[in-house]
Amino acid sequence: MFRENDKISSLEFAESAEFEGMKLTASTSHLETLYDCWTPGSKLELAIKILFSLATNRSYNLEEFVRERNGIVMTELITYERYPYMRFVERVLLPEVFKGTPLEDDIIGTPKSVKSLELSDLLQLKDTFYVPNNTKVVAVGAVDEDKFFQSVEKTFGASNDGIWRPYPVEQPNFTWKLEPRVVYKEFPDLKDPEDPEIDGAIAYIAYQVNPRSVVPRYH
């Protein structure tokens, strides 16, 4: 997402952030993609413009995409695969606990699935999830509220034709079925390939909690 697009080159992007004292990071969880920008208060408007260009950009350099996929992303995946604990949680525990919901999918993927990713997959993901009614823009700290909302309205509230058009995102309903006394155990292929004789045990207790709309009986 921090690569070249039709509005800015990779070098220009890096320089515009670094020269203005910005620090840009990103992370992905089962529930969200987060773009985090630490910036001087006076550069908030520029930070919002940069974040908007990342979120709405649909033009990518194919060579950079392939280099990112086969390089950084694959390296992170291989590093992740070295830890049985992480593989167990993502590939065994969570899929069982969240079976029947989107949370059962392992967001890290596999070497095979990562290698098969195409640029069209990225664009399809953005067209599906990077939409106005699925987006939150938050600013904290030394923020000029008027300038903040004006900047958001000019960017995330509009596109080149004047409207960043929202469209409904259907949220499916799921029935949660968590059975008591279910034993989750590590599969043999989750052992450390470099130390196959070394084994370990991980104990987890996972349970469903009330949604935020429910007022707790005790405080």
C-alpha cells in the first residue's frame, strides 16, 4: 500500500512523509486494516491526503507488487511458520473456535496462497472492503477539529468526481456453537521442522463474551 501509484512514486511518497516528520505504519488483523500516521499537528491535512491516496488508489506497479509479494510478504510468512505456537493459534485454535464465521480464515495465508496472489485480487479486496461505510478516520492529539473535518470531507468524503459513493455492505448473521469439553490439539505438521523431536503443550480457554451493547450486571 506504500508503493508507487498514478499520483505519486515510491520515492516521492517516502520523501513527502519523512521530510515532513511523519511516521507511517500499517497492520492487519482479523477485524481491520489499520493505517497509522504519527505526524506534527500542522501536517495533519497532508497526512489525511496521503492516507486517502493509499486507501483509494487502484493503480499499482506490477513489478513492485510482485517484488513485495515474493519478498517482504513471503519472508514474513516463512518467519511466522517457524513458530509452532503461532501456527497452532492461527491454524488450529481460531478456526475451531470461530468456525462458520469469517474469523475462521487464517489471515496469514500459506506459501502456496501467497504465491498465487495476483494484482486483481488486491483490487477486488479494496473494491469490496475499502468503502466509505466501512471506514473510520480518527485523529487524536494536537488536532484542529475544523481543519480535520474539512480535510476528511475533501478526501474521504469525495473522490475525483466529487462523491466517494457509499454502497451497502451486507453483514451476514452467524450462529455461534461453542461446545463444552472440546479438546483442541496440535496437528503433527505443526511441529517445528528444525526440531521435530521437541514437543510442547499449549492450553487455551476461549469463550464468547457479550457484545458492547449489553450492559453488564456488575461493575
